Amino acid sequence: MDFSAWKNIEFAHPVFFWLLLLIPVMIYWRTVRRQKAQGVMMVSSVEGLKGLPVSWKVRFRPVLLALRVLAYAALVTALARPQTSNTSENIDSEGIDIVMAVDISGSMLAEDLQPNRMEAAKKVAMDFVDKRISDRIGLVVFSGESFTQCPITTDHTVLKNQIIQVKSGMLQDGTAIGMGLATSVDRLRNSHAKSKVIILLTDGVNNTGLVDPLTALEIAKAFKIRVYTIGVGTIGKAPFPMPMADGSVQMVMQDVQIDEPLMKKISKETGGKYFRATNTSDLKSIYSEIDQLEKTKVEITSYKRYAEHFFPLAMLALACILLEIVLRYSVFRSLP
């Protein structure tokens, strides 16, 4: 018998377990019946019988009742129909191809989001990936240059591992928004998906790069790619970790500068939307809203197969009954 299957057992008719309440009644009835069946001999004193040895047959005779109770319990459990199930699903969906373009410049270490902008963006991005089960998603990182950290893929485990490995300093510092957008468009230009989306997240102003943001915008429009832009950073000043000459790091308050007009222009002209995240909660809400805006049609058909496990219990009950009968009329046979 494979006992590992019983770890996830369930019963089709658990109401039969109420029959187990009859076991105490059965034991009581057997005890009373046996006492009435025993002969009675009147003697003046039993002192002389106290030293007599008790036969092993007398000691082990309750085994018959134990076998009867075990058989009954096994039979009741079999009637409850123990079974295990195996569920399989067919997923039919019209997936969306999405590229997340994330700014990893040094300013993303500012701590106006907790623990900092970079880690908050990574955490929210991974949560977003978990919700898009049928979409192909990729990751582009940019600062002074851009890099495809992960091509669009349905293997979200690999994608999340790549998100975890993102850190500031991987690329030359700066903010090349145009290159980040152009690289993201390049990841999607050969896509045949019904909908193609870029989520561009930055906390700064374009100050370097070989591709002008407006040129990248025109390319995105040419390939009919919708761009959602997110500006990250509080209003006013934010604490930045600043390395000191002695090797220590001190927090310095610096102005937050985001090119919001450019972000709004990119999103508006591509059919997307601009968002501003001033704290971690805002960032979570923004990704949730984008998740709602970019709904994917998914049809899931579930199949559940059951495996019955009553047969071993029925065999156990039969074996106990046969063993009891054999023992009752052989080893424990009693004279009428």
C-alpha cells in the first residue's frame, strides 16, 4: 500500500464516520453477553483459587473483540470513500508583451522610498510579474547607457532572478532616458502580440545617451507600442547616500528633479499614462493600476481526477473477520 497517497486524502462521504460511535456500544454489548453466557458455581470460599495460574488463552481472548472492532472501523472508513484528487488546468490566453525599463542611476539609491528607490522598484516589479501569469515580460535597465537584462519571456522565475540581480553601478552613471526607451522598443519591435507595452520608470532628467528621447518616442509610435511612464521621487528634497573621503556614507538632502513634461509627452502620444510615485505606497498603487489597465483575456479549464482508496480498507476488514473466525473456532474455541 502506498501510504504517501494518504497525506492528501479526502472523503467523499464523511457522514459514515458517525457509525464509529457504535463501537463503544458494541464493546459493552459483547462484554455483557459474555458475562451472561458464563456458568456460575456457588462455593463457600474462593481463597483456594487465588493462586491458580491464568491460561494464556484467557489473557489473549480479548484479541477476538479487537479484531471485530478493527474490521468494523476499517469497513466504516471504506464506506466513507477515501480518495485523492489530481487537478490539471488548460490555460488559453491572449498574452501581452511587456518590457519594464528601469532607471538604475545612482540617484535611485535615494531613500525617500523605502528602503530606497531601487529596491522599492524591484519589489513592486516582481509583484507585478506574479500577477501577469500569461504575459511575456522583459527587463531593460538604463542609466548612462542601456542594457537588456532579460528578453521578453514567459519564464517568470528567470525574469524575477534577473530583477533581483539589478543594482546601481552596473552601467555608466547618468540618465539616458532615450536609450532606455529605444532599447525597450527594440525588444518589442518583432513581437506579434496583440498588445505591446513599455513601463518606463525613472527619477531624473535625460542628461546623456546617444538617442534623443523624442526620437525614441517616434520609434515607439511607429511600432504602435504603448508607454506608461513613472516618475519616482518625493516633492522637494530627498535624502541621498553620499560617500565621504574617509570611506563613510552620509545622507545629504538633494533636490528631486524629474522631467515630467517629457514623461507626460511620451505617455500621451503613445496612448499610455504618466504617474508620479512620491512614496512606496504610490508605486504599488501605480503598478496595480497598470495591471488593471492592461487586462489579459485568460480562460482556465480545470480537470479533477479522483483515485479511490477504499479497496485496501475493505481487504483489511475482510482479513480481520476471517482471522477472528479462524481463531474463535480453533485456538480460542470454547465449549458450550
